[in-house]
Amino acid sequence: MNLGDYLLGMLSVYGSTVLFGALLVGCVGVPLPATLMLIAAGSFVEQGDMNLWGVLGLASAGAILGDNIGYALGRWGGHHMARRLSSWVGGENRLREAVKWSERWGGMGIFLSRWLLTPLGPWVNLISGITGYPWHRFLFFDVTGEVLWVVLYVMLGRFFSNQVQTTQEVFGDFTWLFVGLLAAALLGWQLIRYLRPVSLPKAEKDKILVKDAT
Amino acid sequence: MVILAFLLVVAVTGLFAVHTVRHALYWRLHRDDPIRPWMSVHHIAHSYRVPPYVLYQAIGLPPIAHDKRPLRELAREQHKPVSILIGELQNAIAHSRPPYPPPPPQPPPEGGRAP
């Protein structure tokens, strides 16, 4: 009997409060099968065992609260962590760059890690807190991403209510396939830039041609 | 370094693609979800499109409306491993589908009307 089976059994008996608790703890960083629980909850809604709005409301609330606990841990308990992180990544300058990067792309990172790249979510929460990403912006991207995640998987569960396990396996694979394709595209682009001959500005080229002629 | 990382990512993504396609094909061809210990009898009946009373009969229990107990709990109550319970359910499901005749309508409970 694994933890996932145990939690799903509890979800079947005790309903949405189990979903709230599991998503809260899962979003702080404890590895729990949160996506499978959302799909199962959707299936229970379809079978008339759970209320749709109760599931959507409690699941979103648990996930958002868990994310904000992670953010708070990074923000207010993270000074020691930030010092260690800066020594790992190569000093204060690197950390400052990370803060800049987070300010520029952080919103997209937070949004995507809520519903698509969910295993990264707890890390993004901590890093957002450590780098001091503005809380109101964090909350905006967090709420939109988490509500999308919850609605998406509960609706998948309703639609494929007789195939809970298989739906989770197939859609889990699609997520990692998307991540792999994205990473391959980014690295491929870097590779093309790296292999392409450096094109000099016209003035520089003219200078070299003149030198060669003399 | 970038070339190595690129090749590694392409290889891993390729493996994932094969895995995903195999899963999706399995999904298309086999419409049944595997029975797990967290599932209730009603959930399994819904998944396999079988009347719940057929499954209750198979595991020697009277049909209970809105019974949310997972198989794990039923197995504990019956003092048998959950794998045995799953085997009994799978057997009942196989016998309620073609080439076997469909299961008869639910018999009325003793001394009352059918629910």
C-alpha cells in the first residue's frame, strides 16, 4: 500500500477537506500525487459523490495557501538560505542576476509552474520569496495558475471519470514531453547561435579587407 | 558542453515520446482502468460499466448505496489480502461481459422492494 493509494482512499471517504490538506502540504514541497487526486475528485464529482464547487474552492484554497507558505518561508526564513544559495551559484553578483531574471521572467515562471511544470512549483515559491519577488505579483500569477490547474484536472477527471489512473499517466507523460521539447528547443537554439560563424559589422569587415590588401 | 546537453535532452525526450505514444495507444485500445486498493466498489462499477450489485455479490457483501469504503478497508474487514479481493472483482467483471450473458437484474432485498 503506497501513500498515494492511502490518500485517494481517504479522499473517497472524507471528501474535499482531504484534498485541501493534501494540496496545501504538496504545494509546500511534500511529494504527494496531487494531480491524481484532482482527477479522482473530478471522477467523484461526476459520480455524484462530491460537490463540484466545493472541490474547486477547497482545492484552489489549499494550493494557494501552500504556495504562499513556501513563499513566506523563502522571504522571511530565507536569509540563511540566500547566503548559502549565493555561495553555491557563485557569489552575490550571481544572486543579483538571479533577482533581476526573476523580476523579468518570474511571472511566467510562477504561472507555468502552477499548472504545467508542477514539480517545480515548491522551488519557484521558495526562490520567489528569497529573491524578494513582489508578493502582490506573486499572488496574482499564483491564483491564476492554481485555479487553471485545479479546473483543468478536475474537468479531465469528470470527462474521463472511468479512467482515473490512466488519465493521470497519459497527461503526466504529456507534461514531461512538453518540458523535454521546450528544453531541446532552447538548447538547439543556443547550439545554432554557438555554431553559426560570427558575422562582423560592415565597418569591421572593410577594415580587415583594407589590411589584407596592404 | 551545450552539444552534450542537447543530445542528452533529445535522447530523454525521445524516450518520453515513445512512452507517451505507447500509453496513449494503450488508452485507445484498453478502456479499462486498473483496479487499485483506493477504489470503492461503486467507483469500480462506474469504471467498468458493471452494476454494483454484481461486484458486491462477487465479494460476498450485500449491496450498499453510496458506499465509499475503499477496497483496502473492505479487505481488512474480510480478513483477506486486497489482491484476493481485486481478483474476485476482476473475475466477476469478466463473467458479466461477452461472451458471457449479461448479469440478471438486481434481486430485491429480503422482505422489501429493490432499491
